[in-house]
Amino acid sequence: MVNILKWFSSKANQSPIGKIETWDKEYVRGTILIPSDSRKPRTVTLLINDLPVMERPVFLREDGNLGFHIGMYDVWRFASKEDQISVRYGEKALSLPDGSLFFHPERNGKEDLEQLRIRFASGQHFDERGRITSGKLTKDRDQAWQDGVMTLYGEVDKVIGAVTGSASFIFSGTLLGYVRDNGFIPHDKDMDCAYLSTKETAGEVAAEFAALGEALIAAGYSVTPKASCISVRRVTGSKVMVDIAHLFIKPDGNVGFPFGRVGTADVAIEEFLPVGSGHLSGYPVGVPARPELVVEHIYGQDWRIPDPGFKWSERRRSRDPQPLLDYSQRTRIAMDDLYSRPETTEPSTFVRWLASSGKLPRLAIAYDLGCGNGRDLGTLSTLADRVTGIERGGYAVAAARDLTSGNPVITVHHEDLLREGVLSKLAAEESEAGPRLFYARFLLNGLTSAEQETLLRSLGALLRSGDLLAFEHRTTEDEHLKKARFRSYRRFIETQEFVRRLNELGLEVTHLEEGTGLAPFEREDPYLVRIIAHVAKPSLSSGAGLVRDATVG
């Protein structure tokens, strides 16, 4: 526990109504000791002296008691060591562990109560974590945000209907706000909707969901694929976002929730169908047939009590994961989304380094495996007599062909590298004598372990003396570093295990360097590895640990 408070020692007015149990720099947590009653207050109030700072809801805990937690992140900056901080339930202050009813901060804040009153008067407030806002309206009051997100939902709803044949309805936090608060939840971040698939198998449900993501890209939206939902914006980074979830009919005839829920009871189709109609913020929305029961299935029996500290990782009790989007489906959607809009065409730092490194001979042909929009093909053409880009995404292929249309030595093939025979067929058609380079930048991070093995086996079957491979990808060291963009489909690769596999295929690693600083991107500096390998001499092909020129940054 962080020692940030010097507790006031008086115990004269100890109250049995409730108590504060734990506290730290970010939260104050406690329990209300009287039974839950609809006539009792549903909130606790934090005060600095006599100034109410914020109200926070009480909620029913799993142990049957009422609990609360109050975000304190920025509260300390407005209080001095002389100020008294207390928590009240109704008119009564709650006691601290030593019996006292208020405490003093350990140090003076950078601002004071008068400045806090000015901030309140200008419309600022503390959010659920206790961070002071900059006058930004909460979603239940921000009509401009509501207009934007509801207009987007109306457009997205049409695409859902066209692709799935099912009617969409409000879902999750948006449905909770609709039935409990008659509007949006104040701290909401997006608009949630869902549809009930009529497909018969989990595989068909997932394929339909993936097709919906592709249809939204084709319609011009920015799409972020997650395993259990698709996030839709007009442009990347927009604050106006609609999340789409998919539900399905399980073999037992009940409704399945791929994302999961707090409830564990069976959910009948009749609780969703027929989809009804309602209005939210003045806009028409689809509504499940029995909305309150659906909310109870999602959030549990205490859904009527606001709980800003709700975390799915802690509260989820059941899940039907069979039709979640798999890794390959998410990767394909994400890459199509990326290349459906203008993206940088500047050569990567990896290909520029490779071209200037002096580590490659003159090449007969260079294959860019997963060439994306072709940004590296032009630089590869300075190293090789011919260059072949291979890419499975239609948007990327179109961009690559457009970018390289004036270079006669470059060819871009619309092919799936993982399909049996594709690599060997292309290599046979382009059988120039001399060294060949197989180049893969970030390709492996978008493949599953099994897909990576398929690719490596295909390469191993066609490599010949003098051939080289060049890889750049994220390693396991990058997994927990800050990322510029959300990615639910990125895989991280253990370097030594990957080198071992190359050795098994008869490849000798002649250059290996890893670390940060190799390819900074937006606000992140990923931890990468760069590897150059060539077909080892026969006496070395079965060896292990064949690594030269290794550098760790």
C-alpha cells in the first residue's frame, strides 16, 4: 500500500454505517454496512472540507455487501495538508480503519479548492478514475458525439442487414444505458450493437462476421478487427466509433455469446427475436425483444446499480468462443483495412539498410513475400535483375501494381503464399540462374505458428545453393512495449527458437541484430530482429546454432 495519507486521529464520532477499507494514490475503496434498500442512497460522496467533489455509485458485491470505489487520481492536486477529506453515505461520514471520520493529505497539492471551484463552474469534473477533465462533456451530455455515433450506426446497420440478413440491435453498454438511464452511459466510449447470426455452424458464423468486416472496408469505413467485435469508424483514429458484436444459435438452441457475459443461465432466442424498435438520443434503434433480461444476462443481476469499476476480466463468468474471429481472419481484415486507404510508399528502413549493407551479392531475382503496397519493391530492384512481389490482399496488390507500374523488372502476383504449390510454381516460372533472395518484412508477425511453419517448409523445399533469406519482425521482447495502434492479430516471435528452425532447414544465419531503434513508427519504437541467412554448405546443413555477426541492441 502506498503511504500517502496522514490519518486524523480523532475517533469521537465513529459511524457504523460504513467504512473505508483501502486507499492508495488512485482509489479509495470501502463497504456500506447496512442492508441494500431501494429507499437508501445509491451513491457515496467525496468531500474536501465542505465541498462535494464527486458522487460515485455503490454496487452489490459478490459477498452480498454494498461496496464503492472512488477514483482519486487528480483529487490530491487540489487539497492541502490542512484540508479534511471525508466520504459520506447520505448525511453520515464513513469511518476509517482507526475510527476517525476524515483524513489529511500528506502533502500540499499544486492547486487549491478555489481553483477547483472555478474548474467546476466552467463545466469540468472528475471522471471515474478521478482525473480532472478539461471541460469535455460526458457522453450522456455530448449531443454532437451522440449525433455522430447514431448517424454512423444508421449507416452500419444497413451493411449488417445486407451481409447477414439479420436485424441489428443495441447491445452491451449502449443497451444498459438505454434500459437503465434512458440514454448513454456518461463514461461510454462508443456505441455498441450486435446481430444474431442464422448460420448453422460456428465456422460459418465466424466466416460471416469476417465477411461483414470486409464489406465495411469496401463501403469506405475504417475497420479494426478484434476476436469478438468489429470496431468501425469513418477515418482511423476518429472518436466516433460503433462496435459490432455477433451472437449465434448454439446446437442446443440457445443463444451463444462469443465475447462472454456475467450471467450463466441459458438464453432463449425469444429474448432477442423478433427485434423491436426504439429511440436513443432521438434516433431509431433496434432493440432485443426482452431488453431488460438481455442486460441481466450480460451484466448480472445487479445491473441496475452503476459500477464504474466494472472489468470484464474480473466479472465474466461464461463464454461461447467457438465463432470468434481467428488469427488469420483478423490479420486479413486488418491488412485489407490498412491498404484500402493511402499509406506511406516510402521504402522501409529495413530495405534501405539491406541495400546499403554490402551483405548481399548481385541477385538474379528477389521475392518480396507479402509485399503489401509494394513500398520496398523499387529498392529491391536496385539489388536484383528481377523482382517479384507476392501478396494475397486485393487492396494491397492494386496499390503495389500502381506504385511499380513504371518499373519493367517488377512483377506483382496476387497469390496466397500459404496455398500449396504457389511458391514452387512461381520459382519454377522465374528460374533465373544466380542467387535468389526471399525477403519478408513483418510477414511472420501476421501468421500463426502453424502458418509460419507451412511457409518455412515451402521455402526449404525450393531453396538451392546460393539462395538467401532476409527477415525483419517483432520479437517476444516487443510484446509488452507501447504500441501506436491497436492490434489483436500480432504474433511475437522468439528469436533463438526461430534461428534454430532455420538451422534445421539447412540455413546459416550470417547476420542477426535485434533491439529498438531499427524502425520507429509514430509513437512506438518496436523491438525487432533483422536476420540474413543463406543456404549452408552441406557439411553445415544439419548443424545447430549457426549464427555469425550477431548483435543485440
